[in-house]
Amino acid sequence: MQDTQDSIHNNEIDLYKFFTILWAYKLLIILSCALGIFLAGYYILNTEKKFTSIAIFRLGQKGTEISLSQKFSQLTSLSGQSQPTQNTMKDMITGRVFIEKLDSKLNLQSDPYFNTYDPNAVEPIWKSLVKRAIGWQNSLFNVQELIWQGIVNQYKENVVQERTKEGSIKIMVTHENSIRAAEIANGIMNEIITSSKNKIDKDQDAQLSFLSNTLAKSLSDLELTQKNLKEFTMKNSAEPLQSFAAESSKLIILRENLKRTSELHDAVAALSLMMQKGTKSQNNYLALREQFPIVDQVEFRRILGQNETINTWDWPKYSSVSAVLITLSDRKIKLISEIKSAQIEAERTGLAVEAFAKINREAKIAEATYKVLMEQVKAQSMLVGYRPDRTEVYEYAFPTIGSSAPNRLQALTLGASAGIFFGILMSCLISLLRGVYNSKTLLISGAQAQLNISIKSLRPLVDKNLDDINKILMKKPRSALRDMAADIYKSGTNQIVVTSSRSSLTGNHVARALAGYMQSDDVKIAIIDFSSKHKLLNTDDQKLSVESFVIVENATHISVLMPKDGLAAIELISKKDFWKTTQSLGSNYDLVFLCADNDDAISLLHALKGQKSFHITAARTNHTKSATLSLMRLLLPIQGLIYD
């Protein structure tokens, strides 16, 4: 679990480390940014410049033309016709028909910026070889069509139409010649205005012609309906509706009479049947009255010649009943015949009413249509005569002073951004390859030492002999040396290893300064420099010897030792008795400083691995590699760090 957390922690991006890399290589980033700006400037100066001219105008689409168009739309909708959908302005000015019309005025075919066709162009060799390999056969093309396709494509790329927030039309034309760009922009604007005005005039004339033709047709329809109405009146009654009403009333009366006659006939028939059976009792009369209530009515008694008083009833003679029955039957047949005749006459008058209503309705519609169209033609004729030009030009296209492409600010910004990005990328790459510490914080964190001292306090002691170091320390003691000496004494070891990794101070410098501070009457110190750069001992010189070493420099209680026989100190680590040799110095000295630099320091630490020693190292930001410091710490833990 701990290993997983450490892996996740190691995979996280350390922003502080990233920013230290940027700060460490700030000069590289600045130079890269300057190079990007320089290249962007070179691109601006050597790239073909393009100029954009702008024309702004508004078409006369408000006022008379719109109102006429609206009225015309209403009329055409009533007549079952619809207006065609108009193309948008963008489709119009980018269409080939418009471009060809524009070419007659601006001569785009002779403009090399638009006409990019080169009859002498030769295909690249590689392209010819590829075509030959795959068996590609070049087709014969129409040269004029190729020219026009190139002009149309170039035109669409360099001519832009936009709408402003206020609804005006903006035409933007890009060209390598500013004067030509302004000329084309103004030409497009004038062509749009002229085409729009001609279209409006043509539409108005077409509307007026349509209204005139419709008016003539409506007049013909009106005359025809009036003629039909006259002929109908001559053939039929002038008021067919009254005749239809009279016939309808007559038919209603006849039907009512037939109904009454049928009731009387049924009652008399029942009475005749009852009298034939000889049943003339009061109960029979009551049953007859209940079945035929008309029996008690005056009309029924009157036709039978009976007393009209309802309270009394006398049975009539059978012969009278039979005669009345025959009379009612004849009357019933006659009424049915009259009803049929009246019904036929009513239907005839109804058809006449329908025909009259249709003719009258058509006459009124024709008259109303004629009046409306007459007024519309009058108004249209007046409006067509007044055709104001409501087009407004807000800005003519003028040759621009500065080029629109390449965009200087954009190019410089892009160049600077690319330079900064490239500088950051190179900084990260160089930092990764070098593997050094870019800040003091990272260096201290990598050393993991208990005591961290800045190199500033030791600089006055560099390159001084032992006597001078003693004098300087007597005048101004160094607190950093005091703290380090305390830690050495607490460690309980008499062997101090002083290493340096790409630092401005060598291990010998640090050992001399620390020995100068720690020497006393009770403390004798020996210093052995294992660096390869140290001068070898001259065998002709007579020096005092201590064990396997000779004293090459001595000051009070400090002795600088070197191996006998002119050997380099670094060669001792390969000897079999190196351990015993270093330990034997403990009988003569209280403290023994073993110092080495860079690769020699790694060799010395390898030889001393496992021994009880106090390890002090000097490191420098932007020079000391993290891998080297980690190896030194692995071989011998670092108790003291002197950083630069």
C-alpha cells in the first residue's frame, strides 16, 4: 500500500520543480521568445501582403416597394398563385451568374490574382511518375471552364458579405493590390444596388401588368353575369322567390286539407262498417268517438246532416253515410292529384330560385372584384409612377494603407508564443538530460541532511593557507562551523568525510575551514585530499612522516598529509590495507578529514561504505546532479550539506 502511494506521489507533477526549471533556464526561454518574434517579423516582411477594402450600404427595402409587394402577395394568394422564393444576398453575390456579370465590368479574367490558371504549368516529376505507375490518363479539359472555376473559387475566398447589427450590408474584398480591392468592392456594391433597383422596377411592372389583366378579366366576368341575369329575367319571373313562396304555401294548404279529409274519410268508413254490422248502441258510439275524436266535431256532424249539439247523438241513415263516404273518397283522390301538381310546380320554382341566386351571386362577386381591382390598379398606377431610390451608401471602399494579411499583431503573438513554448520545451528537455537541482530547496530536500549551511559564510576562507584561516577565524568566528563542529562531536566518530559535487568549493576548502575552527591544544587534526587534481609529492623534498603518510603542510595542530613514495591519495583506496591505513591515523590524530571531489568523491565513498564516518558534502544548484547526490547519500548518509 505504501509503495502504491509513493508511486502515485512520484507520478504527480511538481509545479514548484517545473517553475524552478523555467527560472533556471530563463535566458534560454527569453532567447527562444526573441527568436520566435524575429522569425515572425521575417515572415511579416517577406510574406505577400493582402489588403481588405470594405463597402457598407443599405438597400431600399423599406417604403413603397415593400407595401406594393405585400399587396401583390395578397392578390396573388387570392388568385391561387404564389411568389417565388428569393435567394439570399450571400447566395446571389457568390453565384457564378453574378460573377460573370461582374466580370463584364471589372474584367476579372485579366486579373492574375483571381485568374490563377497557368497554361505553361508543368506537373512535378514525382506526380508524373505516380500517375504513370498507376496508369492514370490525363483527361482533356475545357480551358475556359478551368479559368472560370479558378476565378469562382478565388472570388469566394476573397469576397465576404456580412450583415451588421443595424441590418446594413457589408462587402469585404481582399486583394494583393489595395486600389484593386477598393475597385472590386465598389463594383460589387454598385452591381447589387443596380440589380436590386432593376428587380424592383421589373416586379412593379409585372404587378401592374398582372393587375391590368386581372381587371380586364373581371370586367368580362361582370358583363357575362349581367347578361345571364337579363336572360333569366326575360325567361322567368323577375321575382322567382315570391313565386316559390306562393307555390310552397299552396302546397302546405293542400297537404293540410288532405290530412283533414283523410281523418273524416276514416271516421265515416268506420261508422259505415259499424252500421253494416247493425251495432248501434251507445257503447259503440263511445268506442267510435274514442278511436276517432273528430266524430264529436261540428264539421263531422255537419257533413252527415246531424245535430251539431255535442251532448246528443243520433245515428244517421246508412244511405247518407255511404254517400258521404263516396264524396270524401273522391275528394281525397282529387287532393292527392292537386298536391302532386303543386309539388312539381314548387320544385320548378325552387330550381329557378337556385339559378337566380347563383347568377345574382356571381354578378355581385364580379362587380365587387371589378371595383376592388379598379381601385387597386389606380393606386398601383400612381405608386409605380413614383419610384424613390431609398438605397443609402454609408461607406465607399477606399484603398487601405495597412495590409490586412498577414496580421502583424497575430503573427508576432503567435511567434512569441511559439518561442516561449519551444523555450519551455527545450528547458524541460535539457533539465531532464542534465538531471541537476534547479533550486536550493530541491537541493536541500535531495540531500536529506540534518545540518544545512550556506556557502556564503565560507567564501572568505577559500584559497587561504592554514595560518591565514586561523587568523580570520580568530577575528570573526563562523556560526556555521560551530554548528557543524557540534554535530561532529555528537556523532562520536573521529573520521570526517568531506565531498564536493560540482560545487564552487572543493572538499579540501571545506576541510581546511572546519579543521581551522576545530583545532585546539587537545584536538589534533589530519587532512588527506583524495582529489586527482592535487599536486603529487616531490620525492626530493624531505618531509616528516606519519605512518604511511608525510606531512606536506603543518600549522599548529593541523597536518595536511599525503601518501609516501609519490603516490596519489586516490590510489590508496585500491590498496588492500586502505582501511587499516586510515584507522592507524587515529593513534596520532583526534580527527581525520578525508576529502575528495566529483568522481573521486564517489570512489572514496565506495571505499568507505560501511565505516562509521561523518559525511559532509558541498553541492551547487544547477550543477550538482540529483543522481550523483542520491548515490553519495546511498553510499554514506549525509549529515551536513554546504549548498551554493
